[in-house]
Amino acid sequence: MSFKGQHILSVKQFDHDRITQVFDIARHMAPYASRKKRTKVLDGAILGNLFFEPSTRTRVSFGCAFNLLGGEVRETTGMESSALSKGESLFDTARVISSYSDVIAMRHPQAGSVAEFAEGSRVPVLNGGDGANEHPTQALLDLFTIERELASSGQHINGMHIAMVGDLKFGRTVHSLSKLLCLYRNIRLTLVSPAELAMPDDIISSLCNAGHQVVISDKLEGHLNADIVYQTRIQEERFPSKAEADQYRGKFRLNQEIYTRYCKSNTVIMHPLPRDSRIEANELDNDLNLNPNLAIFRQADNGILVRMALFALTLGVENIVKDYECAVPWYSNK
Ligand code: NCD
């Protein structure tokens, strides 16, 4: 079972063994991510980083992960600055960029677009988010984070209680994460959203078929005593207008006072980021920043490790990363 040369388009490609393999390699990437060591295992390799939709962390972390393995990154951002806006097909773009690159990471606003692109690509394509459909690398880093955070209090993914909150209709991160959770046992999922932004039925059915207990609510009260609270942003860009998204903003706010009152003392707070910190939304208040159970920045850091692992695997260098190590001569306080 090898990832070498494969596209990573959906979490459906993963089973327990594959997840374990990715996470083992991700853990071994920590010294490089923290600049204790360097590796040049991908020296000469080129990542085509194509982001046709807004992104900060995912785009930069794909790029940094590749750089940290010694590779180079060539990037294009925004639909308007790409030839797609001149009517070029995804297939043609893929044919060309894949001859310039060794691997491609791509984000695009249309569901299914990254898979369509992959058909024209001669190199592995990693899905960085295709519309409201999937975000497999985020789901893997979320799962990695959940496993790590729970382990610190002796808990496991099997048997946990997770509350997913916010825009569960358009949020691709919660779609992909839920599909991965179907591989585990005996999970309690509380899905909190406005009725209009509920988790798609097919995902709820998969969760129920996996034997999980699913509770659906349009109120946050009474549902915060979970092991993990996974908060999400209203995905304004998927709504027909800003005014429609505005109706739902700010409905499920979490701050330290609410946390103290309703969460468990060790409830882990996650969010794929960006959190919408505008006053009308403020889904995770800044007063949580000092809460040790706020895992959002550890979660984003874990993204580097997981993406490094995925690049190493798809390019077939996962076992020789150490052979290309060298020293870090510059100051680093990481
Ligand atoms: C998420 C996304 O783009 O789906 N962000 C991310 O990749 N970390 C979530 C969001 O934008 O709200």
C-alpha cells in the first residue's frame, strides 16, 4: 500500500493503516518544522501551489511544508490572475502546470474541480479544498490534533464526544472530518447549526451507519460539555449574497465566560481558522487566547507536519528524509 505518485483528493482514500502511516511520518517531521534540523530530501523538486480561492494558512503551510523538505514552490493565487479566467479548461491548466512541477496543491471554489484537474495532471495533486465538498489535508491535521490533544488527558478518539458548531452545510472541513470519524468507534457527535445550515444528510447517515450517536440541535446551550468543540465560520463565500450569510453570523459565540460555565474543565477548542473576529460574528472570542485548551494554533502548526508527511509519501521519500539532513546555522527560537 503506497501513496507514491497518488493524488490525494478525498478522505475516502484513507483507512486506519494509511492514517497511522501519515501520522507516524508527521511526528518524525517535528525537528525540521521546529528548525532543529534541515533536510534537503526534495532539493530540486517543485511544488505548483495553485490557489483559486482565498487562503492564508493552507496555501502558506503547503508551501512551507514543501520548503522544509528542501523543495521549491511556484505559486498562483486568485482566479482573476490565472488563465482559467480566459476560459482555459482545468484539464489544460493541469497538463501544463504538471509538466512544470513534481506535485501540485490546489484549491478551487467548485466541488469536484480538483478531481477534474487531477485527470489532466501527470503528477500527484493534493486537494486543498474544492468548494463545499472536501478538504482532506485539513481533516487529517484535525484528526492528528484531536488524537494529540485527547492523549494528553488519557483519552482516545474512540468513545469521544465532539460538538461541531456553525456552518455544517458549507463547511468542507467538517464534511471531511466527519467522513474520517466514520473509521472510529462509539463517537458521540453533537451537530449544532441553524436548521438551514445543517450537516448534509448523506454524511449524517454515514455517521449513524458507523454506529456513532448523532445529536442535532440549533442551540449551543446544553451541548458544550464535549471533549472537543469544533467551531466553524459561516462560509459567506458559498451564500448567494452577504445579506444571507449575515442572518447566521454570531449565532453560536464562544467566549471564556461561556466556556467556564458550560464546558468541561478540559474541553478542547478547535477551529480550522480563520475565525471570524468581526464584532457581528466573533465565534471564538479573543479572551479565550489564554485558555490552555484553545488548540487552534497548535492545530495550524500540526498542518505543517501532516502536509510534510503527505509530500514525503506522494513523492516516495518518506524513508530517506534523514539521509539528507543538514545543520541549521541561523538563530531560531522555535
Ligand atoms: C477552512 C477552509 O478553507 O475550508 N480554512 C482552512 O483551510 N483552514 C475553513 C474556512 O475558511 O472557514
